[in-house]
Amino acid sequence: MARTSKYVQQTKALSFTTDMWKAGLYLRLSKEDGDKEEGDKSESNSISNQRFIIEDYLLENSEIHLEDIYTDDGYTGTNFNRPNFIRLIEDIRIGRINCVIVKDLSRFGRNYVEAGQYLEVFFPVMQIRFISVVDNIDSYLYPSSMNNISVPFKNVMNEEYCRDISNKIKSTFSLKRENGEFIGSFALYGYKKDPQNKNKLLIDDEAAETVKMIFKLFLQGQPIFGISTKLNELGIPNPSKHKKAKGMKYKSPRYKTSDGFWTTSTVRYILKNRMYIGDMVQGRREKISHKIAKIRNVKEENWIIKENTHEAIIDKVTFFNIQEMLKRDTRISSIKKELGLFAGFLRCPDCGRAMARKAPAKKLKLNYAYFACTTYLRMKKSACTKHCIRSDILEKAVFTVVTKYIDLAIEMDEFIARINEMPIRNIATLSLQNALAVKEKEKANIERILLDLYPDWKNDLINKEQYIALKAKHESELERINGVLCELKKTQEREKEGIDGSNEFLQNFIKLKNIDKLTREILIALIDRIFIHEGGGIEIKFKFQDAFERAADYIETNNELLNHTVDFIQQMNAFGEKVKGAL
């Protein structure tokens, strides 16, 4: 039994006589091909030209009756998912259209495979007359024109043209991204496009205040869903609604479902977006290919990032502190519905798990809770020990240590300032330079001796045993001098760099010198982890440890040099007094 086409099963094919051609004019123009200005709602000249050419053709072919015009203005030809093309196909299925006319094959489509399916399979099965005016193709009057090799060849060339245009656009966009130019259709919430330069971002003051509020609330311990709830309670429009209120033709896929309300995903996106510190971050998503409209995410390491391209809304220290907090386990209190002071900071030093907060029985009416190892409380008691500590004791202890570090930072800053301002430091620097010069001279002398040893041996000035012994001795001395020189040069580099208010340890601790209580914002700024040992011992791992060591080393080095210099000056003064006495 012969197979029946699936198209015939869906719709009964109709037979037409030559005076019954009901034509559908198909017109298409992609954004890349268009000649319209941005925002112009009028029909493009290219679409008009297509219509004029086809209408002139119809005047010369009276047997073809114009049934309808199908226009896809602004749609790519790389796929056939176009609203009016789909409507044309539906009209063909119901028998309303039996003739399709286009200006040329490129207007029909630029996808070689799909275009071939319609021209070589679907249209013949449905007994559709296909006419391409400029290409002189007519499947009814000139059947051979459809079977000519030029048809698939033209379709291939049309697809290749689209591929070439796509590659050129990608190359242009990539160059702009590398140069730090903004190429998005809409600016990130908190910013707006510069009216004088659409590739530059300016701060949108109204939205920027909301962004600052989001970061501040998170620093204060508000959970993300709590922040979104507060924004909705305050009646602040979400990014989609804000853009629409500003007259932008912005359309978000989630706009209808969100109804203009803030969601946790929107708040989290803002908290994680590096654009707010003034860095241009682009290339996060890409089209799968020029034929497929679907977008896929790009791995973070392949994003294109250009630093300091626009004014920052959030400072870098705050932003990166928050990125660390977002990675931590910050569970919310079931009672207070907010993040606890130490949420995400406490760890068991033995098993490495987070510490769990355990509230006392309500009848005890205590104003504190306990922290204990999660492994011990909820998993297996034999796997770890309790590591228990009261919350009030922990808070008091951490506050005490933090204030001591702040006082230490203030003292170090004052001492460094005195070192940097003292004229005597120049004498210490000169002494260091003299020491380097002496050691460089010693090194040169030993290297010269080593060079002379071999010729002296060969000229019988020394014997082999003497050569070996002297060579070993001087090489050992050279190694020692190189070690001394290395240390002196490191000291000299530290002297050149100096230490000032830009030191991260000094900068971050000194600005908190007037604190009177411990807050979550302080913990985020200064502390990396807090370990609770068995028996209630507390170990605090502060941030900026490297910066602290640099500052301490700078003080120690300069203090020693200055002490040596002072001693030297005192000795010289005493010697001068002796000389005067002798005279």
C-alpha cells in the first residue's frame, strides 16, 4: 500500500485551474537589512519596494488574484518562526491561499535547510504555486525553474550572507566590549545611557538610591527575601516597572508574572552584579548560532570585564565583602525572621562545619542563646564534640578583640606617620644605601678573584689542590654576600614603597574607631571566620592579615634602622666632644 503524505492527511489538497490563483504576498525585512531609524514605527522603504515590485508583477498577470499580504518587518530570515509567515502557512492549510509570491528568495528565508523543505516538499505536496519575481522562478509556468541548480545555490548564498553579517556584528560588538563600551539595549538598573553617547553609562539617581538601600540592608543583616518584602512595602517600583515609568519600551519575560513587585532573584542579581562598582561586565550570554534565536549563558571566566569605565554606586570593599557573605550558610532565625549577628561566621575547628544556634527554653526567659557544633547536635555525637558557647559571651569577647585591633591599628598608623615624617629617616636610608654599596663592592672583588683562579692554575701559579680549596672558599663567601644583598634590597624596596593610609588593615580598622557595639556590618568588614574550640575557646581569623604583617614589618625594620642611626649619631657626638676636649 502506497504511503500517504502527512500533509495530505492533515489537509485535503485542492486542485486549481489557472484562473483560480489566490495569492499571498510575503514580505520580510530583518533589522540588519532595514533602513529604518530606531523608534520609527513607519513601514520601511524595503518593505514598500517589495510590495511595489510584486504589485507591478500582478498587473501583468491578471489570472492571479491578490488574497492577502503577509509582512514580517524586523524578523530574521535565519528561521521561519515569524508571526505572519506562520499565518501564511495556516491559510495554505485551510485552502485560502494556493500561490505564494516573494520579491526574491532572500526575502522568503536565509536558512538553506528549512527553505528547501518548504520549496521542495511542502509547497509541491500542497499544490502551491511559488513565484520569486526577481529570480524568474515560477513553479507553475516554468517548473524547471524550481529544479534548476541555481535555486539551492542561491539559498546557500543567502544563508552565507546572513552568517557573514552575523560574524561582522559579533566582531564589532566584541571590540566595543573590549574597549569598555556599553552595547546593551537598556542600561542596568541604577544607571541610564548618556544622551550624548549611548555606549556610556550615567547614574540614575532615583534607582541608584534603591541600589544603595539594598546593599545597606544586606550589610545590616536583612535576608534577601526580607529586603524584597521591604521594597514592596515601601512601594518602590521594581526595575521593569521603573524602566516603563521612564518611558522605555522595556519588556521583561517575567514582567507579567511579577506585576511590578520585587522578587528575591532580582535582589540577589543586584547584590551580585559587579557593574555597581564601576566595572563594565558584558558577554554573559550569547546566541547559540545565527540560525537559532535561543540564548545560552557564558561561563564567568569568559565574561568580558573592563574596570573603572563608569561611576560606581557601591564601593569595592563593601561589594566584595557581600560576595563572600553570599557564599556562606546564612540561615534565618525562625523567631526573629532575620539573619543572626554571627550567621555564616562560626565554624567548628575540628570537623569544619558551621555552628548551630540553639535557643534556650522559653520558660527560662533568658536573653541569650547557645552556639554548638552542627555535627554534634544534628548528625552524630561521636563524630565531634559539643564546642558550646553562649551568644552573649561570644559577642562580648569578639567586641573586645575587635576594639583592641582597632586601637592597635590607630597606634600603628600614628607610629608610621612619625617614621615617614622624621628627617632622621633619610639618614637611615643613606646608611642602607652605603651598606648596599659596600656589599656590592665585596661581591665584585670575589667574582674577580674567582675569574683569576683558573688562569693561575693553568699557568702553574697555584696547584690543583690550592685551586679547588680557594674556589670552594670564595664561592661560599659569594653565596653569603648574595644572601645579605638580597635582604638589603628587600628592605630598600619596602623603604621605597613605604606604608600610608592606603594599607588595607589600617584603612578598614581605623574607620571603625568609635564603635560602641558589635554589628553585622562590622563583622562583614573585618572578620573572615570565628572558630569555637572545645571548652569555649575563641579563635578569630581577621581579614587583611597580609596588610597587617606589611605594616608591622615596616615598623620593625624602620625602628631598627632608626635605632642604629641614633646610636651612631650619639657615638659621633661623643667622639666630637672628646676631640674638642683634647684640643
